[in-house]
Amino acid sequence: MNVQTGLDVLQSTEFAGLKGKRVGILCHQASIDRRFQHIMDVFLDAQARNLITVKAVFGPQHGLWGHTQDNMIEWQSFTDPRTGLPVYSLYGETRKPLPEMLDGLDAMVIDLQDVGARYYTFIWTMALTMEACAEQGIEVWVLDRPNPIGRALEGPLQEENFLSFVGLKPILPRHGMTIGEIARWLQSEYYPQLNLQVVAMKNWAPDMYFEATGLPWAMPSPNMPTVETAVVYPGMCLLEGTNLSEGRGTTRPFEIFGAPWMDGWHIAEKLNEYELPGVYFRPIEFQPTFQKYGGEVCQGCFIHVTDRKAFKPFLTGVAVIREAIQCYPDKFRWKEPPYEYEYHKLPIDILLGSKTLRQRIEHLESLESLEASWRPDEKTFSEIRENYILYP
């Protein structure tokens, strides 16, 4: 059966529970229903039928319409020329909605397509919005959407000193939760005074990858063009903390990596010797159009996921970095701060969640030992997660 998102379900109930309320909407370009209609148009249609009143729109990283192509580019609030609504930026000087932005709202409706990885900042924009609404006595409605890479989890929890905007609360790099389930966890653990309503999906099963849902894929951010990108992202985003290109500026970001000083054929051979589950590394050349090594010819690999269920994206990302350190000790470097509003700690440390894991990778510990180090965290978080699951 075809999956219905929270937005689809809300429409089918004629906005039950929201009728007569003044609402704000936190959304982005992927906030569409199964008929390709954007939530702003859906809600303005409901307003025309006197069901609700839309007061303001809020947008996360990359802008309401995904116009900020590169990473860590701020955008400014504006008045939407098509609707006349104020659109507030929550990625820039302000990341938590200010009281004046929330003035006059009865409810905040959050409809964001997440990709199942801790570093993807939309869940943390949601968290800060929940916090702000709790302080102002405004109820929050989260319209649930699929986790495009399913229920599997992988990786370590962050240490307290390494929480950041790529992980404001302790959660795994691949968390295996929907955005509605994350909202339930955040409300229970951190914002208990918040009045939270989660509109659950219909017909979604946790073992589904996005293609199985029958829903249209819209890019939640400019460098998340396909479901395949989302599959590798929980590991390959780690390359943002290095001087390796993660493929930004190409048509297949995060599936491609490399550098001008890398021998793609050699690194592919070395990585394939690991026999990592569900993945094959194919040597390539590529020329990014922007970001790291823009305009330069790089060599590296294309990551072919041959078995999604066996594939371990976080372990794979760690393996890529470990092998780059081993093969190119004089060329490989960690990226220096700032990174995602952290101005002192290394970007790789806040991505990994500790400096300890980074040091162990630097010392070329075996992948088996590295993976064993985060298995207790996987067990811990799996037990926590069970309290908030909507789709057993």
C-alpha cells in the first residue's frame, strides 16, 4: 500500500485539531504531499476554506526553497512575494525562533524531510523550535515523514563536551528514527512542558527504503539529490571534517570522494581489500565545480552500495578516512574550525562526537577495534529509542 505522510493524513482529517488556529509552518522545499503540492499551498488552501490562519513560515539550513547550494551558507529572512507571508530564517544569526517571530501563533507545524543522520541539521532546527514554543506556550505539531534509510542504527553517541549543531543531543550518527519519533524523544527527555502532537504516517514500515513508499522524492537539500545519497551520508559526511572532497560540486555528492593528490586506483584497491559489507569502491577522476578543489582534477572513488541491508555507512566513512591517513600521511589533514557554529573544536571531533575516536583513527587502529568501541552506544540508544517508536 502507498504510504501517506503526516501532511497527507492531516489533509484527510480536514485539519482536525488545528481548526480555527493561527499557525506557523517550519518547512522546506521537500515539504510536499503525495500529489506534489507544497505544504504552503496546502495550508493556504485550508485558510481559504476558513479552517486555519497561516501567520508565518520558517525555514532551516539551505533556505525555504533550497537556494543556498553550498554548506554553511546563511540566509536572511524575507517576505514571500507570492503569498505575502513573512519567512523567517532559522539558519544564520538566529537558529532558535525569537519570541517576536512566534507572536500571535497558537501552533507551530513542522514538516521536514530528514535523511536519518545525526549531522543533518533539520532535526536540531526542530529541537530549537520545540524549545522556543515550549517557552511561549505554543503547541507543536510534527507531520511525520519516512526515514529514507530505514530503522538500522550505527555509530557512537557524542560525549557531552562535543554536542553541537550537528548533534545538539546525544544520538547515533545513523539513528533509525523518523522525525516524528525524534520529536517524541526530544519532548519527553528535554521539553516535557511542551504540548506536542505528532501526526503519524499510514502504511509506513520501518524496513522500507524511500523508493518502497510510493512517495515522490524531493531534494531536502541541494546536495541530497537521491536516496542513494542518503544511504551513504551517515558515513561520508565525516569527510566534511577533512581535506578530502566529499563530492560537493559534482552531480553525485557523498557517493564520490577524492583529492588532487590521491591515486584513485590505489585507494580503491586498498579499500576493497577491507571487504566491507555491501559496498564496492570504483576508481574515478572528477572535477568539482565549487567547494574543496573547485576546478581541479581529483582522483578518488565512487561508492557503489551493492547491498543496502548489509552496508554500514559509518564504518565505511571511518575506513575511507583511516586509509587516506595511512596512504597519504603527508597530504591528509583535518579541517580547521569554524564548522557549523563551533569555533574551537575540530570539525571531525564534533562529527564523530569525541576527540578520542579521532585519535584512535589517527593511530590506525583496526576497523574491528573501532567498530567494537561504539557497539555499547548502539545498544544503549536502541533501548532508549524503543520508548518513542511509532512504527514497531
